[in-house]
Amino acid sequence: MGRHLRDTRTPAGIFTGRLSRADPACLAARLAARLASCLVPHGPRRSSFPGRRFPGRRFSPGRRFSPGRRKYGDGTYGGEDTVDLGELGSFLRARRDRLRPEAVGLPGGSRRRVPGLRRDEVAELASLSADYYTELEQGRGQTPSEPVLCALARALRLGPDETAHLLHLAGHPAPLGAEPVQMQSALQQLMTRLDDTPAMVITDIHEVVVQNHAAQVLVGPQAGLTGIRASFLYHWFTVPATRDLYPADDHDYHSRLLVSDLRAAVARRGPADAVSRELVGHLLQVSDEFAGLWRAHEVKVRHEEYKRVVNPVLGTLKVTCNSIVTADAAQRLLWFVPDDADVVPRLHALDPADVWSDTPGPAFGLVRGWG
């Protein structure tokens, strides 16, 4: 005779009845009960495709710093622990708005509702799903891989420097050839060999580390300040008289150059760098010009070899500006060769305090002892 069977692990309503153990229905019910007891929740599933959303998984728009670290072939660490997905999405959006449909073989016309390409068009050009690209642009989902970013760079017609910047934003190393030629020499040792030439060392956010005497006379003593005031960008966008160092016709170029250098430096340093983040945040609040240039996401402005410098005593000077960048791009040695060879002896004969004491800006602050 059969007997009453009730598996204590069987959820209510799945099986109950008086069946024989040999009865196929009984065996099937017992198997179903055991399977049901094994299906305990383990949390939301992880996506096998980046950006794919599953129930129970929470996404927050905007800035997101992804966890985890990755070791590169050169032994250094980086990657997802320094990824700002919000900044990555903002850069992609700016480049999408800039690219005209005609440039990629798509029809244009006045009926288009966006200034550049649509998201689905970029996704198709990069062989990605439209949903995935949308999440990338909105700063959501997982950190994209290098192949995905390279596909997007090709779709958006990015140059080498913009591609390197895109990879930096996602925590990936830049491809070979995307960075300027660099050397691993000690810049301070080189400075000692340039006593006869105006020379200075600056950081990637244009903080002046050291200047020789001739450079202090040429562009003003700017080393020794602290905090965000140590950056020339701070003075360029907050103290109008600082721009007297260059002719008015060159101001727009220098503004674009400074902001593009800062954007590249912020991407290299990552979101954990307090100084660069504070500098950007302050300038966004106080300078409409800086805010507009920052939103443009211009990554690389060509450093012109020839510059015009306005000196309070010597007047407008034409100089050739040369530079050497360290391997990590953190510092740069600049030296200036005036077109007029007679200028160099005059630079050595003048006192920086006499030349710049009545001039507002970083040089004025240092001469007066504000630094």
C-alpha cells in the first residue's frame, strides 16, 4: 500500500498526495521538490554583455568610479579603480555632436534633430548595440574594453591624441605612438646646462616648478606658489592682467591650449587627484570662458614652436619654444630661444623684481611676497 509522502523541503502547493514510491508521478514530484530546494537566490546575475541590464541590478547615472585594478605589461597598475564613466560619456557625446553625417557617408539635411550623428548611427558604425552605446554615453554600465573604445574611436573619426585620451578615461594605457616623444632624463640636471637660455620646468597642469634667472626676467617669477594658485591656468582665467604676457591676438589660442593640456592631465591623473579636480571645479565656477572650452572636450591643441612674449621692459619678443616631456608626462622642460641674440645678455642683466613688480598676476604675487 502506498503511504502519505511529504518532503519537508517541498514548497507549499508543489506536491502533496498519497502515491507509491514506484509511481512515476511520485518520483517526478520528489525530483521537482529537490530541484526547487536548490534554487536559492544568489543575487542578481552579472551581464555577459557589457551594459546589459538585469532585474535587481542597480545603475546610477552620471559619475561612477568602477572598482578593481588591472596590471599592465610594464608592471604598473591602473584601470577600473580610476575610471570616471560620467566623464567618458561626456567626451563621447561631445565628439558625436561634432561629427557631421556627411563625413561618414550618411545623408545630412535640415530635418535632423541633432547637430551631429545620432547614437544609433555611432553604434552601427562601431558594430555595437544602440542600447550599449547609450549606456556608455550616459555614464552607466561596465567599463568598456580597449577593442570597444578603439572601434568607437574609428567610428567618431578620432585622431591619435583623442584616441589616447579616450583610452585614458577608461583606465587603459594609450597605444604606442599616441603620446609625444618623451625621455627619462632628470630635468633638473638639464636645467643646469641651460644657464645662458631662459628655461623652466612646469607640471602637466602648468605649475611652475623651477625657473632660471633669464626665464624669471622673460615671463616673470612664477615658481613657489601653492595650491591651485600654483597653476598658471588659475591666473590666466581669474586675473585678466595675466594675459598681458601675450599679444591680444594670441589669447584665444593660449586659452584653448591651456584647457586642452589640463583635460589631458586630469584624464592621466584620474579622479583621485585632488589638486586637478579642485582647479577644474573652481575655474568652472568663476570663468565662463573656461567652462565653454571645458565643455568642448578639445583634447590636443598643437604647441606652436614660435611664440610672442610681451615683456614690460624689453617689449614684444619673438622666441622659439622647445620642450622635453618626462616619460610619465607629469613634467615638461621648456626653454626659449629669442630670435634676437642680443636679448639674452639683457635678460641676464635685469632683475626680475624690477621688471615685474608693478604687474598683476602670478609674477606680481611672488615679487610682493604673496606666495
